[in-house]
Amino acid sequence: MEGIVQIGVFVVLLAIGLFAGRANERRHLRELAVSERELSDIITSSARGAADADGLRGGTLVVGSVVIAEDYFKRVAAGLKSLIGGSIRSYESLLERGRREAIVRMKREARRLGATHVVNVRLDTASLSEDWRAQRPMFSAEFIAYGTALSSGS
């Protein structure tokens, strides 16, 4: 009987984590969409310079970084998916959110500096895959977006 109670508690906690995690993820995606719209006037490019570079000044490095970690449900889902193979959609969403958040933070820094363009944009990632205190594998990733901020001349 005690085993059934433990399994029941596990299932309930897993369900709570699933719903809370999905709600948090949806909220974060809505916030990102709002921020991206607010910052859409800042032109970004991976090219070394802006196509309309005449009149642009500056050349300040801007950086946005974020660390995104999995929640317990994503860990369980990824473990189950690894048994049968295929893409792990819950991690794909995690990576998309991290990439978008890093770019938003970079653009916010550019806005703070009065920039209208960010050129030579690069995105780096690093996997921080182990929680050394807990001695258990944990997926988290750091995303760093950086580029050169330029401002309209005056």
C-alpha cells in the first residue's frame, strides 16, 4: 500500500510540474513576443556592416546572455524519449526561448545606448550539463548574443 501512495504522490507532483512548467513557458513566450515587438525598430544583421551604413556611428559591443535550465518534467520526458529515440521537443522549446531571450537582452542594451542597428551579430551557446552539488545530470544552457551597436549620425 505504501508503494502505491508513493507512486500516487509522484504522479501528482509530476502533473503539477507539467502544468506549472507549461504555464511558465507560455508566459515567457508571450513576454518574449512583446519584447521583440517593442525592439523591432533596432535592425540586426549577421553581416559585418550595415547595408545603409552611411551616417551610422559608434561601434560599441553589446551583449545579452541568459541561462535556461530544464524543469523536472522536461527531464522525465527527455529520459522517456531517449528510450525510443527521436527529437526531444521539450528541449527544442527550451533552446528557442534561450536564443530569443539572449537576442532581446542584447537589443535592450543597444536601445539603452541609443543604437539603431546591431551588426555582426553572433550567438554562442554553452551546455552546462551537470549540477555538481546534487550529483545528478541536469540540462541547462547558456546563450550569449553579441554584436556591434551603431547609431544614426548626429
